[in-house]
Amino acid sequence: MTIQTDLSRRRLLKAFAGATGFLAFPMIARATTFGHSLSLARDLALDHTHTRERIQLTYALGDRYLPDALAGLDHFLRDHYSGAVGEMDPGLYDIMHGIRTALKVRTPFHIISGYRSPQTNERLRARGGGGVARRSLHMDGKAVDIRLPGVPLAELRDAALGLKAGGVGYYPGSKFVHVDTGRVRTWNG
């Protein structure tokens, strides 16, 4: 299944330009996050390893998040066990965008886990597989577990760490990196 926004980048830019008159103010055309200059349109491409869904969309223009895109990402990153949809922190998308920018890749992220309901989190903890925190930020929509095909996992981890934007967990045995919008910290799983 493929989920895509029906607004083209050109239509979004025209709408943004018309609504805000930003062409008269070129400084608005740039935003900075994590010390990196961001392009006007920030986009993501994601492939979900469990649902087999794909999504590619522009989620922000300058410093303005696009509500329809955020809603689509909330649904895409839903708890794949229960189907429960949580509200994801848009800062996660900025982290992922920053990682792709730092690595100079356009490859879609593979999503292993996004939102996790409290019931799912407890069930996974009870299984004893490890790496599932009692107060996981996945339950607050503030964490994702990712990998980037073609990018060594250690490089993905290092790019995330370089942003100094939240927590970074390195899980080489399970082949993913956890990123979250919590306090800056790091660990190995």
C-alpha cells in the first residue's frame, strides 16, 4: 500500500507564497534546525517494515508544519500491533530530515516502530525481548526506530548523535537506531 499526498511541491509552494507573501521577504525562505540550514520545503520518504506501507510527502514549509501531512504521518506511524494512532512529535521529522541531510541521502527510512500504545508497550516488555522501557517515549509519540538502506547502522547513529537533538539508542543486533525528542543521551541495546 502506498500513501502519498495529493499536493505537489509546486502547488504547496504556490499556496504558501500566495498565503503569506513570502516572496517579498526572502529571509522567511530559510529556517535552521540543529545548526543546519533547512530548505523551504522539508520532506520525508518512509517505508514501514511491518505494514509494508510507504509514504513520501512534504511535512513542512519553512518553519510551518503542514497539518494534513502531520495527520498522514501520525496514521503511518501508528501502533502496528493494535492500529492505535497517536500524535507524533513533529520534531522527530526534523531529526530524520536532519539525518538525511547530514548523510546526503534521499533513501526512504525503514520504520521499525513509531507510536506504541501503553498496552502494546507492556505486552512487549512482558515478552522480555529487551530494549522496551517502562516509560517508553514511543507511547508519547516522541520516538521512532529506524534504519536507512545502504547506510551502515553506525553511520546512521553517528549522524543522529551529531544533531544533539534527543536520545539515540544503537541496536546493532536488531539492526536499527532509536531516535527520540527527549533529553540528549545515548545508549547501546
